[in-house]
Amino acid sequence: MTEIAVFVDSKGGNTRKVADAIAGELGVGVGDLKIPLPADAKILFLGSGTYGALPGKEMTKFVADNDFAGRRVALFGTSMKPEGAEKMIAVMEDAVTKKSATVLGRYHCPGKFMFFNRDRPGKEDLDNAKKFAREMLTVS
């Protein structure tokens, strides 16, 4: 296995695109939220779409069901509006820190919703997600 793992809860596919970009940059696959967190995963990238300023139900359950003690976590998400993503990531940050994780950083970008943010996340958003992934590996 690897010490790096990427997990995402994405209903519309926006946040999955970001997760795929991060995972591809790091040379890992995107994990399944329905299986336990790998024991050797020390650096985790956790992402979710924003649903009423909250993370998805599967991500919420994944965080509740797993042990994050001693793990370093980078959080990411998409939302129609930046404020929604910021609130959602704050909820995720609170949940993982209560489970003894260290949060390394946060990334969010617009996601397409109905007629808003067409073509988002786009190439620049995904390039920024890749940069975020590389930077998170250098945070001590």
C-alpha cells in the first residue's frame, strides 16, 4: 500500500474531477468510502461536494467511522459559491480534528451547478488542485 490516500464524496462529478487530479498527481487511486481507512495511510486527502454547506453523507460517515489519530489530512471541495465550500470544509476540519487528525491545508474551487459555473472545475482549477497536492506533501 501507500502512505498517501485520496477519498471523495461527489454526487455530480465536480469534486470527483478534483480528486482524480490530486490522485493522479500523487500517483495513487481514489479510495472507496465504504471500506475502512488503510492502516498505512498517513497523509489523507479528503474531499466532498457541498450539500447545504455540509459535506456529503458518505464522507460524514467515513470520518465518523475511522480513526484519524496521528494522520495528516488535506481537505478539498467544490461548491457553487466559495462561501459554501468554506463552510463545508470548516465542518470537515472540525470533524477530523476532533478525531485527532492534523489538518495540513484546504483547497476549494467552483463546481458546476445547474446553469452556474459552467465548465468548472476547469483546467486551471485542476492544475491548482495538483499544485495543492504537491504542496501538502511538503507541509511539516
